[in-house]
Amino acid sequence: KITMILQQKDAQIALHKLRSLGILHVEHQQAPAGKDISVLQDDIALVSQAIGILSETEFSLGKNKNPQAVGDWKIMAQHIIDLRKRYAQLKEYSLTLKNMIGQWEPWGDFDPVVIKNLSAKNIYAPLYQISDKELKGLPAGIIVKKISAVGGIFNCLIISRQKTELPFKELNLPKMGLKKMQARLAEDTRIIETIKQEIIKYRCYLESFFNKAIFLEKELEMHQAQEGMGQVGSIVYLAGYCPGDTVNTLLGMAKKENWGMMVNDPSEEDQVPTLIRNPRWVEIIQPVFKLLGIIPGYRELDISPLFLIFLSLFFGMIIGDAGYGAVYF
């Protein structure tokens, strides 16, 4: 466990030099907060969202063969996000339109505004779905027009000079006629495809966005480390952990830069990070542990060699059983 003690004016330079070594895992002494951190977190969220959109299956048609550097990445990222929102809205509305077209196709094409305006001339023409049996019980003085029938249920237009209360649920008129729905669906489908092709075109910036995300993450770590330092007057201190065989490297830099440095063994209460170094023959099992999301704690046993041996034997048995089964078959 390492504690670095230095003057506040040297904090930023010290962090850059420590980062260049890449051997110190920083432990914050206080919750890092500040305007710069908030801005960086917002930027990371923005670029991550753009990366997520460009990585979606429907936009990733093959590999990007012509990566390009993005200019103003914030404007481009926001533009991609806005395009994706518009794309999602149009797709959702297209589904609604398809459902409405399926619902109103049996009625044919008509203008809902015309039907609504008839009431101003004391002509009422509501739409109902009525069974054949129920049609016989309708009161006199109304005109029933059967538009179509679906499964024994008639789509009916009921025409009368007075508003008549019927024991059926009146259908709400659509906002537009059938032909307008179909035209709107065709136009939205065209726009959806245009937006899709535009987003695919921006995949050339994907690598640039990845690089920007890595840079922003490093900057965020730097600012969090600086804001997370402990402070007493003009003295600040930074605590963290490093591998035992790199302590002399840190000591050499501390002497060169005139920093105070304290080295201790981690206590039972410390949350020590885990660094695993295995022989090359054992490293081949690491993808399995990454897939499972398993890593031993600092005070736990690394079972990588044992697991590799067990998995090899187990896999060999399965292959052997498959071979015997093939022979018997």
C-alpha cells in the first residue's frame, strides 16, 4: 500500500507522471466531485451513446473499411443520437399505422372529417360492429349500411336524422382515411430507410469515437484522482496499491521528484485490487474466466492452473465419449 505526500501545486504534474508508469491503483481519500468531472461524465455518456448506436446490428453492415477522423465529435455524436431517436419514433409510428390500416381496410377508404361534419346538418352516421342477430333488433327510423363482414360481425354505418343511443360501442373515427394512412406509411418507410443509410454512413467515425472515449475515460480518471486526494493545508496525499516488485520504481520517482512516500503492507480492512500473473501455458484459460466474469479476491486462491487441468481432462472425456458413440452408431 502506497501513500504519496506532496505539495498541492505539484499534484497535477505528479498524477501525470504516475499515470505514465501505470503501476499505481489509486484509492480515493474523499468522494471526487467537481465541474470538470461532471462535464467529462456527460461527454463520456454522449460518446458512448453514439458508439452504441453505430454498433447496433441494423447499422453495422460489414466492416468499416474507411475509418475517418471526426471533426467536432460532440456535434456529430448528438446528430447521430437525434437521427436514432427520429428513426425509432418513425418505426414505432409505422407499426401503429400498419395496425390502423389492418383495422380499417375492411371499411374501405373514406374521409373521417366528412362524417364528422354531417352532424352539423343533422345527419348522424356513427360506425358500429354488430352481429347479424343484433341487427334484427335495431329500432325503426334508421338506415343501416353493411360495409363488410368479418367472422359473422358486420361493419355497419348507421344513418339517422337524430342522435340515437344504441346498445353497442361506437367506433372512434380515425384521424385520416385509408389512402392517406397508406401514403403516410410509404413516406415514413422511405424516410426510415434514408435515416438508416445516413447512420450507416457515419460508421466511418466509429474508431474515432472509440479513441475519444478512451481519452475521456483517462481524463476522468485523472480528475477523479486529483479531486479524490486527501488534503491538509497546502499538503495533499494520494493513496493506492502497486505490485510489490514495482515499489522500487515508485521510490526512484519519488526521490527524483522530492515527494514523500510511505510503503505499508495492506491491512485486513483494505480493499486490495487483484493482479494475476500466470505462466503462458496457464494464460490460455483466461478467456473462460473472462466469459464467466470470475476473478479471485486478493486473499483468495487463484485456481486457474487446476481449472485448466480439470477442463482439459473433462473436455477430453467428452470427446472420447463422442468417439465411442460414433463407433457404436
